Amino acid sequence: MLLYLHIPFCDSKCHYCSFNSFTTNHHLKKEYMHATTKQLLYDLEQFTISKNSIESIFIGGGTPSSLKPSYYEKFFLLLQPYLNSNAEITFEANPNSASYAWLKAIKELGATRVSFGVQSFNQSKLSFLGRSHSPKDAIKAVEAAAKAGFENISIDLIYNCAVDTKALLKEDIAIASTLPINHISAYALTIEPNTPFANEPSKTSQQEFGFFVKELIPFKQYEVSNFGSYASRHNKGYWQLKNYLGIGAGAVGFWQNFRYYPPTNLQSYIKNPLQREIEHLSQEDLRTEKIFLGLRSCIGVDKTLLDRQKVAILLQENKIDEDSQKIYNKNYFIADEMALFLL
């Protein structure tokens, strides 16, 4: 099983960001982490989590690197008996707040992987996106992570922006290829409601640069947005619909046939981290999710979930591969259309 911890604090809000994050109330960081340990203890008992059963942890945000490593100590101390001996533990980080000292400290806590929100190595594009770091900061942070002893380092890149050109995207990949990374998450810019970009459509006319992921990224694609010589076990766990604990304000947890949602409001969460909304999932809901997730990743879809005649049509059109148990999508960019056809 998996565990996700959400850190909702940010030093600044990016123009495209719709995640549950706050640029104020930084004085509540200690109280917030105390609340997450309360929820963690409750969830471990509620779901009768056995020792050594947690195979991956992902600490996302927000900006996990905006918290001192000492703030995570109690959380990791409580988790220690439940962690698999070779658990993957990923911290997200911003290049301008992940110092060498911070990276070294989280590695000592148990982190095995770090993921940097780079987005681009072009200063004009970073300004357009509202990022607060520079290209030099990004390069320095990745190199610091390698120096701190991390073997598994990922960066995020964004494409399909109004400011993108083929030359700019090629340069981003050229610079990335010189760095000690083994994973890239490449996201097409999405204009979400209630973000600065949503309110300024004249600045967000999007261009199609599908070639960016098809031709440039030097790693194998294992999911619609993820590429790596090392495939994140946590990422793959989501596509396999494994159980996961969702800890923190705005996190989401999944257990067998329901999802649970802790409060998104920071003060409400700190006051009562045990409250949650529950979304029950029917067998048909779960079947739908397995089809969508399997087609958007290398996980594939169990044939027992599918209509044989529809599978035969997709095989005839050379859109899928198969083995004795599953079918596998050959083009993740039409995954949703294929899933709708197979439902």
C-alpha cells in the first residue's frame, strides 16, 4: 500500500496552480504537522495497517521543501515500523528552497527520491508561469541532490504554453539531459478555474507541442505524463489502484471501495484532522477506474473487465497489445477515447 502526505504551504502561488496550497499562515506549520501525526495514527489504526506494509510514500504540495526537515521527524518516527524495508520515499521540492543542507537532512530521515518542480530552464517562461526560481536555481538544486546522495531524481516540465517554441522545448530537454536525473514528469499546461491564468485568457492561448513528449524526452514513457529509466513505484501504485492513505489538508485517500477527503481548509484541518468526507464507489465505478487508469499507463487492463468484441476491434486497428491476461495501450494520448469505447 501507499501513503500520500500533503504539505499545503507555498512561498508564492504559480499562475496555473489549482492545488490546495496557501501563501499565508506559515506560522501554523508546526501545528499543521502535529495535526498530520494525529491523522496518521488514526488512519493506521482505522485501516489496521500491518507492519512493513507501506511500500511507498509521496510528500507533495504545496511545497514540502518550505518546511524544515525537523518538522517531519515525528511523522517518520511513527511510520518507521510500517515501512517496507525498501520503501520508496519521495519528497517534492522547489529549486529555490531545497538547499544542500535540506536535501541531506531529508535523506537522513529516509527519503530515497526527490522531485523538483523545475517546469522550464527558460527564464522568460518561468516568469510567464509565475515560478519564483531561476534556471540557475534549478540546475544547482538537481546537482545538490546528487551531491547529497540521491540516486533517483526527477524534474517536472510543462509544455503547450503560449510562450513555447520548438527551439525553447528542445533547449529544455538539452539542459535536462546534462543533469543527473532519471525521471521526467511532463505536463501539458491545463487552464484551471480560479487561477490567475483562468482570468487572463489573452495570455494563455495554448499551442500543441505533442512532439515534445513523442520525440524529445530521453526516457521511456510508462504513463501519460511520466518518463524514466527509473519508474516511480508510487506513481505506478496509483495506476494499479492500490490502497493509499491520504494525510493532510486537501489530501485524498483510497481504501478498497471508497475514497476519503480530509478538510481542505487549513484551520479546520488543524482543529480536527480526523474529520473527512467519504465517497463510496460501486463495482461499476471501480471497473471504470481500472479501465481508465490501465489505459493511461503501462499497467494495462485485465481482459475480464472488457467486452471481447471491442477488444478485437482495437487489436485489428493496431491500437493495443495483449498478453494472456491484459491489454496494453500503444498510444497514451488517446487513452480516454479508448476507455470510453471499452466501457
